[in-house]
Amino acid sequence: MRLNSRIITRAFTVTALVFALSCGVSCEGDDMIDPEVPEKPEETPKDGIELFTNPAAERSISFNGETLTCVLEATGPYEAELVLLSGSGDWASLVKGQTGEAGRNNIRIVFDPNDSDSERQAELFVQVKDNSKVSVAKFTQSADGMSDAVKQNVALNTYMHEILLEEYLWADEYSELDVDLEMDYTKFLHEHLTRLGDVNIEDGGHDRFNKGARFVYSNIQEVPVSTRAYETGGLGFGPIFASQITPDGLMGLSVAYVHQGSPAYNAGMKRGDTIYKVNGISLTSSNYQTYMNQLYYSPSGSYKLEFIRDADFESAFSVEVAVASYVYNPVLYSAVMKEDEHVIGYLVLENFDLGCQEFVVDIIDQFAGQNITDLILDLRFNPGGAVAQSRYLTSAIAGSAHLDDVFVNVEFRDGKTQAWKFRGGPNDQDNLGIATDLGLDRLYVIGSYGTASASELVINSLRGIDFPVYLYGGRTEGKNVGMTTTQTSYKGRNYMFSPITFRVSNAKGFGDYPDGFEPDVLINNQNDSYSDDIDNVFPYSFGDWGDMGFNKALYHAYKDIVGSDSGIGRASAPSKEMARNFIPMDDTGVEMVYGRFGNVIYR
């Protein structure tokens, strides 16, 4: 099904959409008659019938359904009857013209959509007074030729298409496209939005690691139906970094992080643990990809994992881990380190998720209770999320003196703007309240190409009020546009659609960062050479979060705070003593509140 975007009217169901396009034969007005009445009747007048026209005489009725108007000229009063010869239910009916007087009359028939696999037939009979009942027309309605998969594609693609026409930041350009509503819905956005070229380059961009490849941020994804929106499942591993760890070809899978409370976490696994055997099978170049996918995506099963820690081949660990459900926590690691007069908080946050607001509130309050003097905010794996939560955390950093300053300016395609203050969103509708003031006068951020969107808002909003922000790691993604998220369903399955609908800027009006923010201390420049990097595997690691011998970005931020060099450099060995100085925050047993959902998702 191909449509030009400019001729379609807003309709959120497939039936309504197709009906609007196919109902071309006298759909409205009781007295409306098809203007193209042939000069001669289709059949020889007989039994009191002087003329009868059937607009579908040479074709089948559309499987999408339609309303058909036939014209009858009778010599006297008449009665009409529609007989359904096949098919189940009352799929066609007379809505006008069951009875009439002598002269010209309309007989209108409504045919429902045929979603079965078989065509069906109906026959129309007319009996004029003092004459015999005669058959005046037979109708055949074609079967729905679409498979279930195509029906799903049409339904979801239509839903996205209609929203794009009205709300997409480049809706005018999109409206010129010839769209294919039957194609795979998971490919619809990429196929059509990349055809706009660089017009909508801010919706995604060119892949840094796959030269020439174009990607888009706008997305649709199926969301699970759950009574606990914050519950997830799996083994609990984050991204996994693969590398050859011995000269004879043994491969290792190094875990970027482990979610708190997950099966892997409860089994004692940590960031940087490098798995080299799964269920007794050594990993090689021919099988590591299979096991990498299993460990990351597996919906069920149990695994025996053998791994090394801190890149130490002298000792090895072995654990049994089984897939299970657990409460999702975006806080990957949090700790406090005391060094002379400095009390340094360290927070690693995976994303801004309003369903997990309680965890963020708890960490802020714990930092405040420890009277931290500095904060290192690690966003290297944070692609964004809810603007409201990003604002909440940033307001704790900026402090009460900046509550009435602009956190972010938002501009939509129709030119309308909103100014979000640090104290809350538009009219304080995010309902998160005001975060505890951490009493800070500067912020240290660790970022990478995985840092985007609401994470970059933290950096840009603070710089908009001249609050010092120091950045370490790699250049950030550069997502200066945001999404408004809606949800739909199809046959009991839920889908979340997030198209780009607005641009952002800070209090100074700056929002031009499509290439990201460059770090003050470059840990990895993401080029083809490893020789010029402080850490050639950043943002990954072969050690835990608090181990500065492996976490080089953390070390450089720490060094700038305390103003000294403890000897942990690029070539030095891991410092166990330094790692111990980071004391992880307490697990206070935060209880989640079901039902919170952001009014704007920025991802």
C-alpha cells in the first residue's frame, strides 16, 4: 500500500484510513445520486424495472469495505431485499432503498471490511408492485489478501505516518514522500526518514564507526505488558566488550557493567570481569559472538561462567547464573571518597528513567548526608531518557540559587516554545518537586559517544548559567533534539513511538552541538589508532568502577579535584589501595512507586 503523504487524512486505525480513501461512490447525503448514470440501462427493462445501475458491475467489492449506491427506476412501488449467499455474519446491508415509490430511487448498500481468507457473495432482489421478484445484481467481495504480518505493518506504519505528518520536526519535507505502509514496521522509519537526506540530519546522523552509514533517533519499539513497569529480566549484564586475551586465540568477554540486584550481581560479578568459558566451552573467534548474544539477550536458561578479574590470569572465578526477573535500577555504581578536605561523590547512571525516580532521589539524599564537596557524574553509558529527571538531578547540582533560571528552552515545529526552569518543567507539570541542594560549585562529568540527549542537557544547561562543568573521556554523541513519546497497541501488544519533535537550547540560547561536546581531558579519541589514547578500551574496562588503575577517566577527574598526582598514570599498575578508598553507597531498600511516566521522553 503506497500513499502520497499529502493526500492522507488523520486516521489512527487501518479501517478508517482505507475507508476514507475508497469511499468514492456517493457516501453522504440521502438524495445524492451517482452523476455518471449511463444513458442506457445495463439490463433490459422487465418486471416493472425501467433502469437499474450497478457501479460495481465490472469489479469486485473492495476487501476494505465500501458503500455502494445503485440507481433504480421503477414503474410502481417496490421492495428490495439483499441476500447474503456466503460469508458469516451480517457483512452487508441495505441502508436506503428497501422500499420506494415509482420513479428514480437510490438503493444504498454498505459492505463491511472482509478480513477473512475467502471471498463472499451477495445478491440483490427487487419486486415492483404487480410484478415478480427478480434478481437485479450479484456482488462479489474480494478477500483480504494481506497476511497477519502485513496487517500489523499497515496498522503501526499508519499510526507513525499520521503523527509524523503533524508533529515531526521536518513534517513539511516528510509530507512530500511517497510512503509504503505495508513494509516491515521496524524498518519504516529508517527507510523513509533517511530519504530526506541531510535535511533532517539532526534526527540521527552518520555513524562514526561505520563510515557513510546513516542512522535515525526516531524509533518504535515494543514494550512489555507488565504490572510492574520497573521490573526487567535477564542475567543483568550491560554491554560486553570482546577481545583476544591469550596468544593462542582464547577470547574474553569483558562486562561493561552489571545491574544492581540482577542474577549476575547477586552471584558476585562486577564491571570488567572477563568471561573466557561458558558452560565449560572455551571462547574462540568462531563462537564468542554466539555466547555474547546469549549472555546479553537470553530470556531463559542458566550458565556456568568462568572468568578472570582485574586482568589477572593467575586466578580465576567460576559462578552459576540463571536468568530471572529483578527490579531495574539505573544507578550502576555510587560511592564516596574522602581525601583531606575533599569529600567526592561518584555516581554512574545508565539513563534517566522516571519509573526509577526513587533511586535517584535516594542517591542525592545520601550524597547530601555525606556532605560531599564535589561530584563526579559518570554518564559514559547514558543515552538519555526523561528530561524531567535530568532536570531534577541537575537542579540538585546547580543548587537552590538557580531554581528560577532556565534549565532548557524547547522549540517545536510549529514555532511554539517552552522554557523549563531548574525548579520544574512547564507549569511544574513533571511533579517531581525540588531536589536536595548538594551545595556544589562545579561538576565533573565522564562522557563518551554513548552520552547523549538528556545526559548532554546536564552539561549544556549548567554551562548556560555559567556553572563550571569539566568533561573527561570521549566526545559525546551530540543529540540536540528531543522526542515526544506516545503509545499504541495492536492485538494486545503495546508499542512506544518516539519521533523527533523539538530542539533544545540552554539559557544563553546555545543548542548547536550536533557533533557533541569535546572533553577537557581526552581519554580516547575514537580514531583508528590506539597508540594516542590514554585508555584504548574506554568506555569499557578490565577492572571495577572504583579501581582508578583501570578507570582512567575517573582518575583524571579525581586528580583535578584534589590537585595532586598519586602516580596512577596510563602505564601504571592498578592501585588496590586507591580502589578501597571509594566506599560504595548504602542500599537503603528503596521501594518503587508504580505508574509514574514522563511527559517528555528525551532519548
